[in-house]
Amino acid sequence: MAHSHGHGESHGHHHHGTNNKRALKWAFFLIAAYMLVEIAGGITTNSLALLSDAGHMLSDAAALGLSYLALTYGQKSSSQSKTYGYRRFEILAAFINGIALLAIALYIFWESYQRILNPPSVISKGMLIISIIGLMVNIVAAYILMKGDKDENLNVKSAFLHVLGDMLGSVGAIAAALVIMFFNWNLADPIASIIVAILVLISGWRVTKESVHILMEGTPQNVNFKEIKQALLSIPEVKQVHDLHVWSISSDFPALSCHLVADAEDHQQTLLKKANQLLMEQFHIEHTTIQIDLSDTDCTMNHTCE
């Protein structure tokens, strides 16, 4: 039997890593700082829409912070106790973040319901000023992230999309403030907060679902299990594929292990090279563990037959 261990792990291109980390760090501090301003402003103006937008900004800050930590900890060397390093920290933190977002969304829905039954007075002028500044902060944060490699790096792209989503919350709060200011219709505040709560709920559900999927060693969303098996079987030397497993260590680190059955006279090292090259070029999977079993070997001894 022959074994192959592909270790071309994608830690990100080092010449882009510094720019990505800098962009994420500054965007995080910007969003987190103004989130505190919105909380204070929401309490002062009695605006649930502002508090809801602050909740959405919390999801942005968490996403930015997680992305920054993922890039930082992803560069740490593995150890005997943590052979994959700290890559899973990103997923654990994302799971906690997702649960927190779901709780925030449910709380906003409850508060909105109470305010619809009994609409309180809102200081619309203060609400409008804070909302406009919030929108400008999001625009600046989006610009900072655009300076990074958002088209190449999954973490930066995810954070960029979070900030774009938060812009909608700011626009909703601005619209509600204008409606209250000109039409004195205080119901606009809880209605705007419900819209933001829906955005937070969607974000929370998506983050929680994806993190649980990775923690359960699920097949990566962008990987087709059947296509991988068929591609491996298309290699002339491969007779069968057994014990094929594809999972994710983190959101951008897929891994694969399998047994390939081949004839005894085939060149096993050449076959391993072909399989690894196919997996890297067609499916962008670089971390692989492949074992070659000979076709005349009783594979049931190793429980590798289907």
C-alpha cells in the first residue's frame, strides 16, 4: 500500500495578508466604536430603530473581528496538542456569534411588538443625525475593506457583505426618522426596527447553520461530493474509490481523505501525484490524505469495501 499526504495548506498569500489584516482591523474599530454611539443615541432618543441598527452593527463588528482573528491565528504554527493549529477558533466564535444574533433579533421583535401596541415619542432630529453618521461610517468601512483583497479572500469578502447589509439598516433608520419628523408617525420607528431585525435574524441563522455544518464535519458547501468521486474514478489507473471523506477545518480550509483501488502493476507514486493534482486543480483541495489499495488485496480486512 502507498500513502500520500498533501500539505499545501492555504494560509493566504503572505504579501496580501498584511493588507487584509490592516483593512479588517481598522474597519472593526470603526464599526465597533460607532456601535457604542448608536446604543447611546438609541437610548437618548428613545429610538428602537437605532438600537436595532446597533444590534446589526454588532453582527458586523463580530464578523470583522472573527475574520481578523482567523487571519491572525491561521498563521500560528500547529502543535502536538493542536495539530490543526487554531483554525477552528473562527468556527467556534462564529457559532456563538450566530446564537447571539438570533437572541438579539428575537428581542427586537418583542420590543417592536410592544411599541406597535403603544408607540412612544421619539426624538426624530437626534435619530436622523445619528443614522446619517452611521451610514457614512458604513460607507467608510466598506471603502477600507475594498482596499483589501475582497475578491480573493473569503474572510474579507464576507466582512464586506456584512457592512453592505448594515447600510440598509442605516437607510431604514434614516427613513423612519424622516417619517416621524414630517408626519409625526411614531409607528415608523418599530416598523423600521422590524426590518432590521429580519436582517439580523437572517444573518444569525446563516452564520449558525454554516458553523454547525462545519463543526459536524459536513461536506463544504462549494464542493460536490459525487463530482469528486467521479473525477477520481476518471483516472485510468483507479478501479474503485472507497472511504471518501471531505470536510472543512475552517471556512476556507477544506480537507479530503480516501482510498483508491488500483492494479498491482500500476505506478503508485505516479497515481498519487495525478490524484493530488486533479483535486487541487479542479476542486481547490490541497490538504489530502490518500491511500492506495491493490485490487488483489482483500479490502474487507480494512473495512474499505462498499
